[in-house]
Amino acid sequence: MNEEITKKCSNCSIEKPLQSFHKNKNNKFGVHHLCKKCRKPISKSYRQRPKVKEKRRLYNKKYYRDHREKQILYIKNYSKENADCIKQRHKEYNQRPDVKERINKRLRERYKIPEVRERIQKNVKKHRDREKKTRTERINKIVDDFIEDVIRK
Ligand SMILES: [Zn+2]
């Protein structure tokens, strides 16, 4: 797009470069008649209409299904390349006081449900048992390796 060309937004009447408008093939200059800033609240409320929301949801679902392999690959690659960055961002996000409070509140609420509490306690036990087991296995392996080493000598 040419930076020199400007267009007046039909809502805020400000002359803006074409980059400030969404593309629309059918219009003059190939852009929408409202600037991005003016169009944002409108398109947001449009997107939030139940019918549109449902349509978008279905479209996204279909798109994801049709491009599943590509999407998975993309996510995998992205996560791999940005692992540190993502981890850091999650850490920072989870440490925000408001987020922490929200997470804790949700956990407390969930913990009040007997089935959930039971499941959590069971999981904790399973996790502890597994840890114990892997620790024993690790020690056994070290002993085995050591014995083998001694025998070979
Ligand atoms: Zn505008």
C-alpha cells in the first residue's frame, strides 16, 4: 500500500494513511470507509452477536480440523523456539496478584466439591507414590550400574 495516499474516515473525519483502514476490495482505494480505530468497537459488537459467534466457532473448528497437522506443527515449533519466553511469560502472568487471587479462589471453590477434593487427594497420593517409586528405581539403577562396573573390572 502506498503511504502517501490518505483517506478521510467517514466516522471521525480524520485524514489517515491507507494503513489505518482495513482492506475492502469493493471500496475506493480498496479499503473500508471507517478507520481501524472507529471500526473496532463496531466489529467487536458484531463478533459478539450469538449467531456470528457460533458461525466463527464452527469456522475455526473446521479450519483447525482441516489444517490440524499444520497447526500442531506450528504450535510445536513455536513452543520450541519460544520455550523460555513462554515459560517466563506464564510465570510472570501467574505471579500477578490479581491472577493469583483468581486462581486461588477458583481452586478453593473447586476444593469444596467432595468429588473434586477426593480426586485431588487421590492424585496427590498417586504422584507421591510415583515419585517414591522412581526414586527407588533410580537408586536401584545406580547400584546395578555400580555392581556391573565392579564385576567388569
Ligand atoms: Zn475513524
